[in-house]
Amino acid sequence: MKIEFNVLDRQFRQFQDEYEAAALRALRSGWYILGKELEAFEQEYAAFNESKYCVGVGSGLDALVLAFRALGVGPGDEVLVPANTFIASVMGVTLNGATPVFVEPDEFYLLDAARLEAAITPRTRAILPVHLYGQICDMDPILEVARRHNLFVVEDCAQAHTARYKGKMAGTFGDIGCFSFFPTKNVGAFGDAGCIVTDNPDLADKVRTLRNYGSKVKYHNEMENGVNSRLDELQAALLRAKLPHVAELIAQRESVARRYLAGIRNEKLILPAIRPGCGHVWHLFVVRTADRAGLMAHLEQAGIHAQIHYPIPPHLAPCYAKLGGCPGDYPIAEAYADQVVSLPLYNGMTDEEVQYVVDAVNSWQ
Ligand SMILES: *Cc1c(COP(=O)(O)O)cnc(C)c1O
């Protein structure tokens, strides 16, 4: 059997008629940027995410960039970010000229609240919890540190749509929540798209202005650091068609994860753990092993494509060499980067395929 890491057309086919109808509606409308579909989507997503405001933008990275820009975080400011995240989280900070300060993750691969305080300096302005792999961070102690030091909180929810913490939705804890609708994400569009959510009308207004050349009214440009980053009508229409099915799509992911958790028995592996009270929506199913090359080769031999999220921690990425990061600076994040493996998990994966992966992992010696 051959098992791809992701097969996107399976999720498309599940609700194909609805996507096609939505796409045709947008195409035939004759209006493609900043129109009725986006307006409706923003209202629907705000309600869906239990937030007051939603502003659609071009990507998850743009959501992060414009979130920090709207908060006025820039040159000379420091932002606490997890040392084991996807590079885009960090770029949201550095594209504003601010400086990322890395913080080691806990055993759930998430920002470790107990290590935040030691990383705070007089320049610290914000904390960026990333709900990595789909599990929401332990928000209470993070918010407590933020309150004590008067810091902004921006949540990177790109992998964690609808994950809850003590009943409350990801993206609703901090000043701004940032989402990506990249096609492989748990709520995926059919192209690039993203959004921010917030309960603060001024911040929503700022991002709305920044995404459109810094103008609210056509040709009246108020902000020189504006960009062109709009969630287009076609993607908005497609996302509107997907929203009613998100709960079902995430339940499918949970069912694969449950089968993996119940079926995988191999002493050479560490399975993902869930912190009590923290929701996990299983964007990725990440295992860890000291012999990653061995596991990857064994899976490859069985026709299974696993992936690594992520092989190089941001402080060792060539683009951030100027920050002076060295091997050994963040040993936990570096060990994770050397040991993690993501098993295939996607909407439309069959029970037979899941069992095939379980058997292959269990037969690895
Ligand atoms: C995907 C992702 C992003 C960026 O989203 P794009 O829409 O691809 O720009 C940011 N942060 C995390 C954690 C992500 O997984």
C-alpha cells in the first residue's frame, strides 16, 4: 500500500457539490476582492470562533505580521516566541523589525509558561503562544505572566482552529488571534488565506486598514506601512461552504488520532501527550524517537510518507543567523527538531490506511 502524507482532493470530494456551487457563485458575481462574500465570511467566522471581530487577510503569515503592526510592535521591541515553532510565527515578529526571544517548549511541544519570566527584559512587549500541532497552550499561566508584565498576547492559531482551553476557543485569549487557511490546515481554503480575530474594535479597524494599503476609504491612505493582503471573494465563498462542516472534519482527524494512540505500541517511540484541560484538534500527529532516520526509512520501505515538523529550529535557520543563535542554545527545541516525525493524518483517510500505518510503526524494530 502507498500512503501519502496528505491527499487534499479527498477532503474536497467530501463536500464537492457545495464547494463547486460556492465557487461558481463567486465567479459569476463579477466582484472578486473586498465584496459580499468576504463580509459574510468575516461575520460567520467571528461567530464561529466566538469572537467579536474577524478580518480576512491573504495568509496566516500576513495575519501575524499585521497583528503585531496593529499593536505597534516594532524596532527595539522584543517578543517571546516558542523555540520550536514554524518559521512564519517568527517572521510575523521580524517583518515588523522587532526581535524574537526564544523560549523552550514543554513536553507537549508548547510554549513553557514556567520559562517566560526569565526571558523578559525591559524591551519585552508581547508573548506569542503557538498552539502547535493542534493542541492549545496552557493559557492561564501565560496570561498571568502577560498581565503581571503588561505584555500583549498574540495567539498563533494556524494549526488549532476550534481547539478549546477550559471551554474557551483558541484565538480568544489574547489581544489578537491569528489564523491560516492554507489548504492543509484544519480549516483549509483552496489557495492562500488567513484572518485575525479580536474583541477589540480598534485593533480590528487597524488590521482592516493595514490590509488595504493603509486606507479605509479609497484613495485616502492613512498608514504608510499598509500592505495589499485581502482574503479574496473566491476563497471566502469556499470557506463559507466549509465552515458548517468543520466540526465533522475535525472529528475525522480525532478519530484517526485515537486509532493511532490506541494501536501504536512500540517502545522506541514517544506518543503525543495531551495536557488535561487543553483541547487538541490534531493538525499533526507527532511522535518522537531517538532513531528518526531508522523510523523514516522503515516507513518509506512500507510506502508510507511521513514528514518532519520542523527539522531546523528558527534560531538555527540561516535567515536568523544575524540574531547570533548557536547549536546548544535551546537544547529541548533542538532535540525535538532531531527526533520528531509526523505520521500521515488527513481528512478522508480510510480505516484500512490508518491500520496499515499502525502495523508498520509497530513492526519497526
Ligand atoms: C501555516 C502556519 C503559519 C503561516 O500560515 P500561512 O497561511 O501558510 O502563511 C503560521 N504559523 C503556523 C504555526 C503555521 O502552521
